[in-house]
Amino acid sequence: MTTMASQGIDGNIGGYASQAAYSILGNITGSAAVPVAMSQIQAIALLSPTVFVSGSNATTTAQTLANITGLTLPLVAVGTYTFTAVLMCLTSADTNGIQFGVQYSAGGGSVVAQCSGALTTATAQSVVISALNTATASFMTSNAQTGGIIICGQAVSTTTTGNLTIQFLKPTAGTATVYIGSYLTATRIA
């Protein structure tokens, strides 16, 4: 039987991942200090940061796109990222639904993504997001409907650092809610 120890691996996977992350990303703090060993979860979080809706649900009554509180990630300049947002949502007692969007805070960024989720209590839909700060078609159009939304795609930052943010709006009067625990994660691929 081959074990990690017999192969010269001492089981400190988090430490090795820390060294690998340090080698890949460089010393981003500018310090000459040797990197500190970290857990596997910390190493993965360094390579693929994740943010959550926390503290309280995110809500909006706005009829224009608004940032979902908590779902903002900083991107480095001139980077290409894959990202995924997983949202658990509720719409108020009407049939107008919720619409979603993606934004990058610095001019010149781009996005291409797919937004998929509940259309009604019995059907689903998928739509393409190909422009920043542009609302999708409505999702969750049944009265007081709850449902899940997944937005996944690729974002490209410009020569300026900025923030990738997931957005939502309520197309008419009422309230759109994104529940605590909904999240956004991104991984730099170029």
C-alpha cells in the first residue's frame, strides 16, 4: 500500500497549497517574509475568493439595477476570471418577478454569462448576459415565489482594478429579496 508518508508527503496539504499559492500569485504584500502555512480552505480561498450575503437578507424595491449587498469581489487589472453566483431569492406577492445583472466598477470591462433559474413554480429558463449593467428577463414570475438562480460566466477586467458585482432589480412595485448565504466566487484564469 502506498501512503502519502511513503511518498515523502507528510500530510501538510494546507502548507503545500500555501507554498503553491505563494508561488503562483507571488508575494502580493511586497514583503520579503516567507509565507505562513495555511489550511486547505484558506489556500483555496486565496485562489478563488468567495463573498456571501450575510448579516441580513439583501432587498431592493428599485426598478433599476442595484448591487446585491455582499456580492462584490475585487479584480486585479488586466485579468480574466470565471465566476459563479448562487442566489436563493424571494419575490413579493405579484407576478413581475426579479431581474439580474453583472457589473464591473471600472470602465471597459466585459462579461459573458448564463443566468439560469426558476421562471415560474413549474418552469425554468436560461438567458445570456453579454453586457455589463444590463438587466436580464424576469425570473420567478409566480406570486410570492422563492427560487434559485445561478449566474456563471467569464469577466474580463481592464487596465484598472475594479469590483465585480452581482445586481438585481424589481421591474415594478414590490420587493426582491436575496437570502443570507447566497454567494459569489471567482477564479482568475489569465
